[in-house]
Amino acid sequence: MKLIAIDLDGTLLNSKHRVSLENENALRQAQQDGIEVVVSTGRAYFDVVSIFEPLGIKTWVISANGAVIHDTDGRLYHQETIEKQRAYEILSWLESENYYYEVFTGSAIYTPQQGRELLEIELDRFKSANPEADLAVLKQAAEVQYTQSGFAYIDSFQELFEPGRQLDFYNILGFSFFKEKLEAGWKRYEHADDLTLVSSAEHNFELTARKASKGQALKKLAARLNIPIEETAAVGDSLNDKSMLEAAGKGVAMGNAREDIKVMADAVTLTNDEHGVAHMMKNLL
């Protein structure tokens, strides 16, 4: 293999949202062996930098679910943006329906000032409707959102469309603990011919431009680096990784991946708490 594309949450990052020493060493060894290591994530680019800068590891980065590609020196190589009026429509609907949302741009992740309060209210309602439910699992799901860096807070989505404000809309995420709200989001956008709809976790759905996906970004980057797609590998755990695992020469699912991702993958490695990425590099590739 000449290129390995690696997801972050649930893949390279363990349940404490950290890169284990075993995985870190595996990345360094791969680079020393001349393999192009690529981070491919739903997170924002600046968030990825905050994770990797302390490690002293530089890679190509596919971020915002394939909407953006940066080179090893942090230069923007490619981007696919959601059309401005379309972004306005999406955010207007999410806000009117009281979703927690995140808007990924080149400068920040914009989210409502009252975002945490929205999720707390949902948690209370969910507990009332499902008294037997384990709220600790749900709280952990919310905490994953909060571990990101680069947040900027807004009172309303309309602030993002004020005159003179120029933003590139890369990815829009809707989040809810209620299955019916998530299903409503899927139903509203699953047939949109100008958008790509995926999910990176059980309680969200994410929208990018139609030409933005991890799979399409991997193909574009492999071509840029003159690496045959057959000589690439990809590893991930969620629905937003599916296109990447399909595009790569070898697609590997994490041991903690969704069952449908495991079924479609060429191989399954250990879980993210068992240093599955390092195991993949040493034993499966």
C-alpha cells in the first residue's frame, strides 16, 4: 500500500478522544516506510491541527466529510461548498425545528449559544419518555461534539448571512437524541440531488455538497499524488466512511464499527480502544 486514509472519531481516536501511543508509533512507522498517511474526518481542518500539532505529525487532511483537502503544510488544495441559499434553507429548517446544529466553515464551527441547553432539554424529555434508558451513553454522545475545537457561538443562523459576511459552507450537522427527529432530517434531504447526506454517529446527520464525500476526496487526492487507487487503503467505523472504504483498494472496518460497515469492508481490525489502526497496519495490510 502506498496511501492509507484514516478516520478519526471511533477509529484513530480512542474512547477518550486521544491518539494512543501504539497508533501514534504506527503512523510514524508508516511515514518512515514511505506510505502517504491521510487523515480523513468529519471534523474541521483546524480541529485536526489541534490534535496532530502536539504530536509533530504532518499529513494530508481530508476534512468536513470530504468537502475540504489540505496538504501537509496546511495549504488548501480543494474544496466543495454548499451553495449559500441552500445553506440558508437548511439552517432555517434546523433552527425552526429546534435541532442542535453545527456549521463547518473555513474559519470556525458555528453553533447556537443555547446549544447545550437544547441538548439538556432533549435529554430530560428523552428520560421522561424512556425511564429505563441509559443516559450516560447519550451524554457521552453529546460530549463527543463538545470535544471539537474552533467553536464560535451565534444567537441565530441568520448572523452567518449578514451583508458583507463571506463564509464557505462545508458541512452542516444536525443532532438529536430522538429517532423521529433524525428520521425527519433523513427524509427531508435523502433525495436532494445537490447534497450528500451521511451520518458520523448514531445521533446525527450531516450535509455536504453533492461532490463532497470521503470517497470522492480520496480518489482526487490519490490522483494528485499519482498513486493508483488500487494501492490505497482506508479505515473507518461509520456511515460517512462507507464511500471511502468502497473507493480504496482495501477497505477496513474497525472492530467497533457499525455492522453494515463491517459487512461491506474487505477486512475488520480491532476496536479503537485496542489500537485497531496500529493492528491494521501491522497485520492486515
